[in-house]
Amino acid sequence: MDVKHLCLGVLTIKDATGYDIKKFFERGFRHFFVAGYGSIYPALAELHKEGLVECREMAQDKLPDKKVYSITSAGRAAFETALLGTEPRHKVRSEFLVLMYFAHMLPPEHVGLLISKRMQEMEKMLDGLEQYSDARESFPDHPGIAFTVEFGQTMLAAAHTFLKEHGGDLQTSVSALDHKVAS
Amino acid sequence: MDVKHLCLGVLTIKDATGYDIKKFFERGFRHFFVAGYGSIYPALAELHKEGLVECREMAQDKLPDKKVYSITSAGRAAFETALLGTEPRHKVRSEFLVLMYFAHMLPPEHVGLLISKRMQEMEKMLDGLEQYSDARESFPDHPGIAFTVEFGQTMLAAAHTFLKEHGGDLQTSVSALDHKVAS
DNA sequence: ACTCACATGTAAAGAGTTACATGATTTT
DNA sequence: AAAATCATGTAACTCTTTACATGTGAGT
């Protein structure tokens, strides 16, 4: 399941331009999949070459032409096959937690700053997901959308609470160590 | 913060072979950083070339020679610098959640299977973290270890609970859609 | 003045994964 | 008999990230 297939997946929901797809990613699944233009545009070009999507070019006033892609029936079939063969991985790569792991090697204030920054990011993501709070009604035949949104909300809330409750303690411990080293 | 720097980080805690480092990764930070031999061994070779680690070769009976690495003072300094310059990213890439997002395109039993598999994996990871339940006492000058372990336990528990409480609903919704399509 | 939204793309570099290659010992 | 543990490494492949390249219009 790479960016190419995910684009195909988005196109099963609605027609879209590369730009739209990026937006869609950012809103709906930023918390579990990230993709930039550098991978989306080449993916769409390839899908087109393979006949899995069609493309209508639309001229615009004072703006570059829009390329609206739609999925073909071959594309839909390919996506379904890909889904069935996808290994259900779930990988986290957190430089933030690496930093927390080695917090004892950082200035205590830096630790505090990192934690509050991370909390802010989480709040931003939670705000983004809030826009999907009506997913159950808006997408009655896509129950997975509400499911993943609620999953994301649950995870983000749990992480946020953890940092709020234990972040201070970590900073305190690091400070204490600092003083010991200094003495 | 790449595998190279993380290896350096592990070596600030204790001397280790490439094999040991992999073990260490698996136990202590599997929930937020993954690395295989294919990235660890080349990383150690480079660190050695750069003088950031030293290496003692130890012959063994009936087993290949062991290469035990230790960090040098230059290595320690390099790691501290790297830490201070590390962007606190936290990225999730979940094919599992992609599958859940598109659950309506999968056979309902498949959805159920995916969820229970994922829950089992989580249980395994929780078991792994349990071995670190005494981290606060075992590593009194590394408070970040207990912090990240508890963070991981919190996240895994929250995810597990979510799947337990809502996984069935998703499967039910998908089943209902299936019948509608069939009719 | 500056930043955000709209809109598409390329190219090089960087990083990690997977598969390959080898092989004895211990546990199940 | 099979699987896991111990132990090291290479090479090709795949994929993504980052930086570059260009430009208008609207809002603050």
C-alpha cells in the first residue's frame, strides 16, 4: 500500500486533482499516512499510464490547468485486489520519543519545550479531525471513515493526556539529574 | 535522527554488538522506532570509520566473532549535538488504518480478522514493555526510559480498548452494507 | 508587506527494506 | 523435525523527501 494505491483509494470516493488529494490526506488521514506533492503527482501520472485513472483537463482563468482524475473500472478492481493483499502494518517512527528517551542528555527547559510543542501539534490534529465529527452521517456507506477518525481522536487524546500528566515529572527528573551532575 | 544516531544513543547506555542493538531496539523502542540488521550493521561500520565508536573483536567457540562496540568521547559529543538538532517528529504510517478506512470494500470476516490480528500484535508489544516495568528503578539516571515505556503502554492500551469496543461495530456496519449491495 | 490558497510538476538525494549468504546450538 | 537464538554482513531495490521551478489572487 503505497501512495499510488492510496490515491486510487481516494479516487474511489470522489474525483479529484492532485492538489485535492493532498488536501484530503491532510484532513482525513494525516494521523496515519503522510504524502507530499512529490509522491502524489508522479503516482497519478503512473496510474494514468496504466489506465487505472482517467484525466480531464480543465482550463482556468489565470491559474494553471486543473487535471481532474477519475478512477476507471480497471482502477477500482486493481484497488480492491491491492486492499486484499495489503499487510496490516502499523508503524510509528517518533523522533520525539527518541528525544524523550534521551531526555537526561538535554537541558531541562528544552525537554519542557519539546513536550509543549508536541502537545500543540496534537491539538492542531484534533481540531482537524473535529471537522469529521459528522463522518458517520456524511459517509453512511464508508463506516471506516468515522472509525479511523474516532481512532485518531482516541489516540491523540490519550497521548495528550499522558504528556499533560507526566511531562512535568520528566522535566523535574531531568532537572534533578542536572543539579546532581553540577554538584 | 537516523539509525546511525540511534545506535550511537544505545551505545551511550551500554557497549553492544549489532545483534545486541537490534534486541535492544525490539524490546525498548519497538513501539516508536524500527530498524533491521540491514540498516544497523552498515550504520556501525560508518560510525567506526568516523571514529565515533570503537570496536573490540571477540573470538567465540563455534560462533562467528563478536564485534563489541563502545562509544568514544567524540561519539558522545556527536550524539549530544545530534539530539539538540533533532526535529521532534512523530510519524505514523498505518496500512492497518488504511484498510479500516476502506473496510466497506473488504469482506466483513476479513475486517474482523484484521482487527483481531492487530489486537494480538498489540498484546505482544505490551508484553514486551512489561519487562521494562521496573525501568524507573533499573535506570534511575535515564528517566526517559520509563517515560517512553509508560507512554507506549498508555497508547497501546488505548488502541487495544478502542478496537475491542468499536471493532465489532465496524464489522457489523460492513456486513450490513454487504447485504444491501447483494439485495 | 506577508502569508495562505490555488495549481502542477521534476530531479536528485537520502534512507530504509528485503532478500541473499552462512552456519552451529538450543529449545520445543 | 522445526523453530528460535546467536552472529555478521552485502547489494539491489523501492520509496519518499526535499529542493527547485513558476505564478496569480485574496486576505490580514
